[in-house]
Amino acid sequence: MSMTLELTEQPEISADVSVDLDRTRQPQYGRYLDELEPGQVFEHPRGFTFDTGNMLNFARTYMQTNPLYLNAQYARAHGFADLPASPQMVFNVTLSLGVQNDSEKAIANLGYYQVQFLRPVYPGDTLRAFTKVLERKDRGPDKPGITRIRTVGVNQRDEVVLQYERKIMVGWRGERLPTTPAPQVQVAFPGEDNPCVELPLVQSAVSPGLTGPNTYYEDFAPGDIIVHANGRTITEEHMALTYMVGNSHPLHFDRIFSSGLSGKMSGEPIDYGGLVFAWLDGLASRDVSENAVWELGFTEGYHTQPAFAGDTIGALSRVLAVQDAPGAEHLGIITLQLIGVKNISAAAALKQHGADLFLKEDAKRALGKEKITDKIFEIERRLLVKRRPA
Amino acid sequence: MSMTLELTEQPEISADVSVDLDRTRQPQYGRYLDELEPGQVFEHPRGFTFDTGNMLNFARTYMQTNPLYLNAQYARAHGFADLPASPQMVFNVTLSLGVQNDSEKAIANLGYYQVQFLRPVYPGDTLRAFTKVLERKDRGPDKPGITRIRTVGVNQRDEVVLQYERKIMVGWRGERLPTTPAPQVQVAFPGEDNPCVELPLVQSAVSPGLTGPNTYYEDFAPGDIIVHANGRTITEEHMALTYMVGNSHPLHFDRIFSSGLSGKMSGEPIDYGGLVFAWLDGLASRDVSENAVWELGFTEGYHTQPAFAGDTIGALSRVLAVQDAPGAEHLGIITLQLIGVKNISAAAALKQHGADLFLKEDAKRALGKEKITDKIFEIERRLLVKRRPA
Amino acid sequence: MSMTLELTEQPEISADVSVDLDRTRQPQYGRYLDELEPGQVFEHPRGFTFDTGNMLNFARTYMQTNPLYLNAQYARAHGFADLPASPQMVFNVTLSLGVQNDSEKAIANLGYYQVQFLRPVYPGDTLRAFTKVLERKDRGPDKPGITRIRTVGVNQRDEVVLQYERKIMVGWRGERLPTTPAPQVQVAFPGEDNPCVELPLVQSAVSPGLTGPNTYYEDFAPGDIIVHANGRTITEEHMALTYMVGNSHPLHFDRIFSSGLSGKMSGEPIDYGGLVFAWLDGLASRDVSENAVWELGFTEGYHTQPAFAGDTIGALSRVLAVQDAPGAEHLGIITLQLIGVKNISAAAALKQHGADLFLKEDAKRALGKEKITDKIFEIERRLLVKRRPA
């Protein structure tokens, strides 16, 4: 069925409609602390369709080196149905889908927890996201508080592809304009309590030349520290890249907003942390993950300092554990700590700060240590990695 | 049938060909006022193939929030054959296809008139464009004059997808180098005199959570003023984005050209106006158009001040009219005025300038009012919008 | 076959793994002069999958005007199976695939030689690359030397699509960290000794309006000098674009690396030369190559000065030869010299430097002439071009 509309010549009419300033509204997005109730479930707007071009683009922009995300022939040879989206893209898109509702009014992103990748995302897939409010900690009226939320990304078959928790710091609404009304009808929250990942079990016959010789499971032992040689200078590109994944927080692309803030956030737009993490992951990738077949997830992660256009970032990894992969003799699991620094090379940062670089920033006060101001990120991650072919 | 060419080793030969500076030519593109004749029809070079990746890219870069342009599943649920290109992309591409012939020698783009969107553009479609010279107003030899032109964009089935008029200010050629010769054979002009748009009539069963709760037809009443919260800082990205849609005017990406101009245009490359309009549309979209199923067109629009890399732009909308959509009970038509400002937030601009912000800049002299220098754009547009689901 | 892994809640473990700085490694990529042996063959990592979106993106970013790379309908009408990747994209990607092994430790890229395009690359194709070390010229221990290498790009059917030679200047490893080990098993080198290109032989019925009227074979005569009107200001975009084609040399995107160098390379990241060449080719294209159906190759080419973010580049072409295309009466071959300049318009550069602009920079010392510091590039190229339709 279809409708037909005539497109006739239109006269201008604005001069005929008198301006009444009392009829002004200024819609607000995000939620203030007093607008969030534990148990609430939000379905996020938009959705995000993945396509081959932008998946390749994302992997290349963030300096990914695992051929799984760059080379469709390689991905298929490993049993994947097509080129899978890089985990960083799936994570960034899902985080961004939630911003307009969850965190466009947030003051700070405090951390990522128990991030789990459950299924591949392929070209043509469309992700939607849902958030459940788990907890809300008030520190009294008009004082910013902390909310803990759980978010899932689902594909067009309603299968969960990613789930995680976040803590965010949010201000009290007080006298400010209300945000868009919460939905009246409660929707079901699709998070999985006993998540599993099902992966193709193919010992690929691809040429071993497509990945480096030193990044198989056997090349990692607990305690190994790996300094990643190259850094990346972030340019003003970060503003466009923020919206490319759908993140609508003006802190990242609206200089009038960012310079109008009070306190230490005031100034140039701050790089969206998800992009910084993606670059750090990419800078590390040729040394630690180019032979990975799956990113199992991130345990806990923190942006400990912001980054801005003009900053050059670098990365270090430390091996925390290695273990067999149940049911897959040709694979193993490695657990890594990933550390990011800025405006100092990774090698110089290690020389200057030594073991303290790998200490959680939040643990330093109790140990009587100073925070490291050129350290920008810390996270633990687990990868499923190929063993060296016979 | 095919041909086979041997690729043999080539010697360098440049040293053997003597340099004769009298053999120099400097091809020129665009048309001067004295090179344009009313009735002339030009077929524009190149053509432009649309693909899913760049359509999604465009929608995301320009901060579009209507899922119709971001979510292929949503688009199909509304009866579209696939993800349609956003109207701003179709408009920008068609404008740009015409630049090399119509306006690469233009001094100023004076306005858009009766822009009409006739058909969706889908991935795989290839657009070409044609322009007919309607009018030419000379103000005497050697003085810049104004030409009125009509342009259409057609797809690979020769169906019109877009048509509009523009007025541009163009200089007199005089002693300058001639431009590429006009075609000898007159081509037919494919513009439609009684344009209609045929749209799928599907009351989608998609989750209402994919769009906001406050942007249905019922949410708009004539006189409503809507201040869009976020702004966008434009970076030097605009130079690359200009060529990404195929616009070849050096004013937008060649600093030697732009800084070599005389008068008030001299200096940094100026943002191509089509990009500025696309961002303003995107900034407004979550408040006014995320539930739209079609952009019917733009009545008249003007770039009243240029924008440059480093500027932060903001947007306001005003509802001018609401009316039923003939033959579609679940839809309605809203007419909006869209206003752009720069280097001031939309809220601050409204506070400072009040009702004058909505007055056409060209009308101000007659009213004894000053032009608003931080206002950059004004247009009237009509949208076909969903009514709130029962 | 597949495997299932449970994703259980993970505790943080970094605090339990003591930090031992003696366990640090810093993997290095590229090869030092003393690590290269004539006869060695390297298979390059990653591979690169082409898709329609990024092929169109590349052509548009670098200002290509030949509809063959912009308009899928036009490409098919000329007998191509689909939109072919632009030669500049195939060249840039193949060069970049080789960087991590061949030139990430290079001090300078000295030149391109006998670049030959053998087959079209279509959406969905995946390229890999191989390099053979041809020659190594030492100038004594610890002094940088020159290596001559041969590289081929092959598609997923192991067909060669591109091959060329390069000379690069590389330092001696000496006391520095070793790079990743060379492969133990020698791989075969797929270069073709008697290369041919097989092309569709279709006299297209497309509208002649899709290309300009002045760029057919008959429009070129040996000695013609063509000044390309527009320039392009390169922004910091070049850092992202470098990785978009997969080039991993930190000189182009890591300010800590580039500013830490000694000598005249020290400072801001230098534009990757392949991108500069692509822009120069694009700036020239509407005057010389928009009616080309194949780029046969580049004879010799040199980047004679570096370019940086902020520079504006321009281009000139000179016709060196015209000849019949064996077996194709509707086509001809033109040989062109392409010259790049920066921070001066092409027209002004010709006025200032005259015939010397077309003299190879390396030949100048012998002639008692100064090098031209605002000249950045010189190359000879051969194009297969349509004759003017009857």
C-alpha cells in the first residue's frame, strides 16, 4: 500500500506567524539523579545498523591489526559467517546508544564492569540497547550522586551481543529543566544471567604470514610486561568520531558547552573515553591480540585522566594469567592489564613510573602514593588466543 | 570482448621532451555570467553512487537522529525497500554535482527555493544532475550579476529524486580565461512540473522506544519555539567533507585560493553551506524530525553569514503550521522555520535577540532593524510526521 | 563445529601479580639494514578487504573525478564487473601493507619504480602483499644504507593486481632492539615477469556529459603543459588517513616519535607520501584522466620535499608522449609528467620556476641548478584514455 502526495509550490509563511517567546521549550536529554529509580528499564532510541564499510573503517581508524576485523577472507577461514565487527566497535556503539538516556547529563563516567561479549555482530545487523538502573547512591539533595546501571546490546533477532555495568556520577536536577519523560510502560530487560559465547571451532588453513610470529598463546607468561612501540596523536577528529558511533554528549563536540562548564572539566571538548580505549587497544593489538579469535570481556576499567585534541597517547600491556580454553585444544585464554598514558611515550612512562604504573589509581591513596597524572586508562581484559600452529 | 596490453619496462622520457612554456593551458571550470544563457541545459559530470556505508556515515556525521536513516530494520518496517539516504545527503550530493558547471566561479550562493524531494534514494542507486538556466540579471559589464537556475537530481532509471531552484551571484568573465566549452548538443531537461511523492503506507509495528516520546505530530502547534540544546564545533574536517559529497569549489578547501580573494571572503576556507545546513538539521532532529517519514521540501533558505573551522553552531526551530496529510490518517504535515546561529548557544541567542531571530535577514533593512551577525541560516521546511500511536 | 564458553563474573587480579620490570619487552617492527638479505621474501601481515563504501570514500577524499571510480553504473557500462578501486587506492594499500615489515624502520622513501597495475580490484576483494629484497647497498657499519625491494599485491585468487619496486634508506641496527624474527620457511614470490593487463573492450553508450569535453586522447599532444586550477589544503586529517590504508609508520601519526627524531625530519608528523600523491593525482584528474579507462603505471616517482598538516598542495601535468593502444581503436595511451608543489599555486609556481619545474630534482646538481624547495613531487605515468566519440 502506498500514498501519493502532491508537492505544490509553497509560499513562505514565517512572517504570518507571530513570535510568542512564552511558547519556547528547550527539550533536555539524559537523566538527573533524582530522575533515576532502581529497577527502571529504558529502551534506547535509534538503533545502529552495521555495514562492512564502517566496520572496516572503525578497525582501521583505531589501528586494529587483528586480520579478523580487516580481512573478510581470514574471518571466513576461521569459521565466522562474515567479517565480524571489532569488539571495540560493538562496545562503543552500545555505550553510545545509551548516552542520550543514561548519561547525557552525567558529570563523569566512573568505570566499566564485567563487560561480556556474547555473539559476533556481522554486516547488516542492527543493534538496539536497553539499560536497567541497578542502584542509586545519593549524597544528599543538590549533591552529585552515583548510579550503577546495567546495559545490554541486542541484535535484530533479540539476541544479546554485549552486556556490562557502568557507574556514572550524575547531578541533582533541582530547579533545572526536566528531561524527556520516562516511558510509562515497563519493558522487559533482556540481560543474560548465565551468558555463554558460542564460537566456530575451525583450525584455519590461512597462511601464518597474515599475523606476527610472536603473538600466539605460548608467547605469553604471567608477569610479562609489553611496551607498545607506537603512539597516536589524537586530533580534533575526535569530535566527529564521537557522533560516528552515536554518542550525543555535548562535552565531546560542543565547545560552547565544554568551555561553559565550571571546574576542571571546563575548556576544550574532552575526547570521548570509548574512543581513547579503542585507540589504546589498537596500539597494543599487534603485540598482544592479533592472533585472538575472541575478546571475552573486560573485568574493570577506568579512565583516570581525560584526553584532548593534541594529546599523543601510548599503551602498555601486562600478562596477568594464562589458562587453557575448555573444549578447544588449539586455543588458550590470556588475561591482560592494559594501561594508557599520554604525552609521554609508553617506554618513557615505564622508566619514570616503574611498577606504580600498574597499580590501580584508586588504590594509591591508601598506599600513600601519588596518582600518576600522565596515566589515562587502566583495565583488565581476557582474550581467546590461538596456540602456535604445529 | 576484451583487450590485452603488455606492461613492459618503461624508460623515463621527460628529459627528452623539451619544455615550451607557450604550450601552457589552465583549464577553468564553472561559468561566468556572460557565459550563461537562459534556456541552456547542462548535464553535470561524474554521477554519484550511493552505498550503505556512506549513507550511514553521512547521517551520523551530521548528527541525524531519525532511525529511518540509521537503522535499516526500522526503515524496512516502515515499508521502505532499504535504508533511504537522508534528505540532506541527497540535497548535498545534487548541489555538489552541479558545482563544477554551475557555481565553481560563483561569488555567492544567494538562496535555495522550492526544494522538493520526490523519491527515496537507496544503496546502489547512482544520481546524476541537470541544470537549466532560468534567468540572468546583468547589472552592466564587469559587474557581478545574478542567475536563477533550476537543478534536478535523477537516479539510474531517469526518475527525478530531487528538484530545486537556486540564485547565485556570478562575476563577468571579461579578460579572464574561458571556461570549458558548453555542450553543442542540447539535452532535454528532466524536471517535473507536477511533482508527486509516492510513499509506503505502513503503520509500523516497531517499538516506540526507538524514537522519543515528544516528537509526534500532536506535539507541535503553530507558534511553538524549540531551542535545540546541543551545538557542534566545526573543525577543519569541513574541507574533506566538501569533497566527500563532490563539491569542487576551491573556496572550501584551498587556502591559497581563499586567502587570495579580495574583500570580506578573503581568509580561511569557508565551510560549504550545504554541510552547515546538514549539521543544523541534525542538531534539531531529535526535537522535531525523529518521527518524520519524509522531508517534503524546503520553501526558501538563506545562508546569512559564513561559518569557518573553529565555529560552534547551534539551532532553533519554530512551528509555523500543522495540517492533515491527505490520504494518510496516521500522519500529519508540519511546517517549521529552522534558524542557525554561531559562537553563541541557541538559548543565549534567543535571550539576546528575541523575536528578531525569526525575522528574515533581508527584510530587516525595510523595518529599520540591524542584521544579526551571529545568525547564520534561515529556512522553512515541511515534514511528514507520524501521529502518536494509539 | 563450534565451542561454547561460559562467561562468568571475573575478579580483578592485577594486584595479585607482582610487577617485575626485568620481564619487560618492547617489540619492534620494520627491518634494519643489517636485517635485510637480498633474495629474502616476506609475506606481509593483515591483508586488506575492499568494500564499495571505502572505495568511494577514497576516490572522493582524494578528489578523483573519473566517474569510473565514483559511479558504478558508468563502470559497468564500460564492461567492468563492478566499481573498480582507484589505482591510487590499490597503490596506497599495497604500499601500506608492506610498511610494518619493510619500512617501519626506514629513514626515507627514496622512490617508486616501474609501478604496474595488472588487474582491477573490486568490492569484496582482499589484497595481500609480498616483498622480495633485491639489493642492499651498505655504506659502512652504522651508516644508513639503501635497499631496493620489489613488492606485489595479490588478490584472494592469488592473482597479481599490482607490482613495483622501491628504494628506501634504512639505518643500521647496531645496539638497538631486534625486530620481529624473519620467517623461517621461505615463501614463493608471486611477481610476474611478463605482466599483461586484460581489460574489457566496450565502447560504452553512456552519456558523454558524464565527463568533460576536453580530456579525450585527441586533446593531448606532446609538450602540452596543463596547470591544474585548484589546490588542496591538507589538515591533520592525514594522521587518520595514514592508518585508514594501514600504514603503521609512526612518523605520520605519533608526534612524540616525530618530534623526538634528530635532524630535519624532527617536528610535526609528516604526511605519508602516498596520500600526497593521491591528492595530486586527484587535483589533476579532471584535466587529464577523467576519460581514462586504465592507469597503466608509474615509471619513476620521487617525493622531493615533505608536506605537513597546514600545507596547501597544487599540481601540474606535462604531456610527454601519445601513442596508439594496440588492439583498441577507440583508445590511446598518453604519457604524462605529474609535478606537485606546496604553499604556492600551480600557476604561480610555473611563473616563478618555468621550465626548471619539470627537471628532475636529482639532475639539478649536475646542471648547476638549485633544487626547488616548493616542489614536492615528480613522477611519470601512463594512461589508457578514450578517444573522442564520433
